[in-house]
Amino acid sequence: MKVDAKLNYLRIAPRKVRLVADSIRGRKVNEAEYRLRFTPKRASGPVSKLLNSAIANAEHNFDLKKDNLYISEIRVDEGPTLKRWRPRARGAANQIQKKTSHITIVLEEIEPGEEIKTGKKGKIKKIKKQEKPKEDVQKDKDKTSKPAKDEKPIKDQKGKGKNIFRRKSI
């Protein structure tokens, strides 16, 4: 189940926020919190607050466990730019752009648990998701087995990759 949280109009440039976002993308929630706590960037504070909000959404609205969550998606988009002016020499003025960011965090379960659905009378029902069937052990063995005798590996086949970078002879 996907759980998301958004933070709009953060007064930090998206380029700077993406440095922090990239460090926690795809990580477990506990590890991401730990990384954000010790990241010496200004954006780590607001991103940490947003992550805590997403965790609270997951626990309160969907009854998910914090230990079973990971960050499946974190997106930093550019918000509106505030344009300001700074006086310069000889009566000139330079424009200053104060950029804003929109951050979206999406959490998902590591192992699918129970799904919540509401019935006709508005009652909440918990339905266990079906587990994915395990692959046969035989299929795994076939993937790791060596090629048959009549099949040659790609590097030994004539004209395949061998002559790609060959220089012309004199």
C-alpha cells in the first residue's frame, strides 16, 4: 500500500534539496531517519519532518508498521521563484531569484501485509494480501547451470564482440 506526504513551497532551492533526497531514496524508514539526523545540510530538517509525517500517516490511517516501510519514491520538484532586485553600481540592478521546492515522499511496505477496505455499511475490513508464489528450485538451478555442449558462449562465437575494437592493420 502506498502512503504519501507532501511539502510545498519550501524556501530552499530544489538542487540543494535533491542532494539530501538522493541520500535516502530506496532506504528503509529507520535508516533514512538516521541518515537525516546526521546530514549537515539545511534541507535535512524539513525532509526529516516530512518523513515523520509520512510515517504517521501510514501508522494512523493504514495501520502499517514503521519497521515494514521503505521510501519507494522521493521527488523534489521546483516551485514558484520569488524575484527580488539588488542595487548595483551606476544605478543598475541585478535580479535575485529565491527558489522554492515541492517535495513528495511515497512509502511502501517491504512485505505486503493486510489491506484495509471499507464494506457496504462503512465498516473497516482487514484482508490479507495473497503472497507471491515462490519460484521453483528447479528454475533457479537452470539459471545458474552451464550452457550445453553444442552451445558456445557469446565471447567464443565468431564475429561477436571480438572484432569490435580491432584496429586496421598496416
